[in-house]
Amino acid sequence: MMAATGIVTRFAPSPTGYLHLGHALSALLAWRAAREAGGRFLLRIEDIDLARCRREFAPAIEEDLAWLGIDWDGPVRVQSEHFAEYAATLDALRGQRLLYPCFCTRAEIAAAAPHGPEAPYPATCKHLDPHAAADRIAAGTAHAWRLHMDRATAGRALSFCEHGQRRACDPMPFGDVVLARKDTPASYHLCVTLDDTAQGVTLVTRGEDLLPVTAIHRLLQDLMGWPEPAYAHHRLLVDAGGQRLAKREGAPAIRALREAGLSPKSVRTRAGMPD
Ligand code: GLU
């Protein structure tokens, strides 16, 4: 793991499509925070979801960032090249008896959790006999690995620094979150915390939709003894109807604006970052 010296920020897009204005705002805020402080700005490609991510979007992301006037330090970290590191962390958590295998299908979870997809996992597999679970794994049954949230949080008071203000946080309402998915041997929560540590990130800037799950990230950092970065979540761009740009069909891609003849400066302004 790299020691952090000075401020280090990052932009961590998933290559599921071209960058849009919302991404531009996120990248510009992180880049500017680093550059204004004489720090480092890093780029990371979050592509563990091998079914949704497409390799060809990664160079397109780099090209769009460069066109916007954003430069980054050091090599780009590509998550799919680091599965061995994620596996080692899962082993460490398993060694602390903090993970259990979950064989449930989405349909089974939906049927057992009447409160909808955001409800915590109903813990069906939590109390499986460990030998029976081991037999199912040995037989090749697809399974995820979930965090024992109650064990993991026992006796821990968690908090984080958001825009310089310390606030308490509690990951318990998320329940036994998945740290290794059935379809890919890692998860967003695991990778983002490991990578921020591995890259020496000291200030996490990202959209405010991720503010609540910061509690999960702080728990993982605490469990693993990893350093705590500061956080600065930012507003999300919305359209005239108030809908999040990222979710909207056909949010304007940077390259479409560029092909339409807009300058980098005017795209930066449209993203809400006047020069
Ligand atoms: N890869 C995530 C996204 O594209 C960002 C994760 C983060 O910044 O923590 O939404």
C-alpha cells in the first residue's frame, strides 16, 4: 500500500457508457481540489461488473477527460486487474469469521423481503449449517459472500469527515451487505475501499448519492485497519424536471456535445464548473 503525502483525489467511473455531464462535474471537482492544493489526481476504472462494463469505453473516458482539460497522475488503476487483492481481503475477513456464503437467488430474496429491494437481506443463509454450506460450495453452487453486519459493527463507533465536519455513521441499516457477488468475486463496497487505500487517496470526492454507503466503507476501513480518507460528496446534476442526469435516458454525452461543436470551456460551464 502506498503512503499518502499531500492531498490525493480520484475519479472512478465505471466504463458502462460514455461520460456525460454528471461525470464531468465529478471529475472536475476532484481534479480541481487536487490541483488547487498542489496534490495528486488519480483515475480509476471501476470495471468489476464484467457483464455491464465494456473495454472500449475506458479509452473513450480518458479521451473525454483529456479534451475537458483534465490530466491525471500516474498509471490508471483498472479494477479487473486486481481480483487477487480483493480475494486476499475477503480471506482476511473470512478469517475473522465476518463473512458467510449466500446461495439465495434474487427471486428468493425478493420473496423473503417484503419491504422491497432496498430492504436489508433477510438473513436466510446466515444460519445455514457451516458443513452444509461448505458442501454446496464444493459442489460448485453459485454463491455470494455477505458481511455479518452485527458481528462486524459490535463495539465500533464509526464516523467520517464530510466537508471538514465530523459526523457519526451507522452501516447497520444496510444489513448483511454483499462483499463478493455471485457473478464477480468482489463488490463495489469492497473494491472502492481497498482501491482508495491502495492508491493513497486522502479525499474522496463523489456524488451525494453515495453519501449513505460511506458508513459501509468506513466500517471496512476500520475492520481492515486502513487509513480514513476525508470525504466531500457533491450535488448531482438534474434536468429541468429535477431528474438525475445519470439516470435519464440519453443524458448528453461529452462526446456528443463535442461533436456538436461545443468547446471544452462551454461543456465545463454546462456541467456547473465555470472557469
Ligand atoms: N464507480 C462509481 C460510479 O461510477 C463511483 C464510485 C465512487 O466514486 O466511490 O458511480
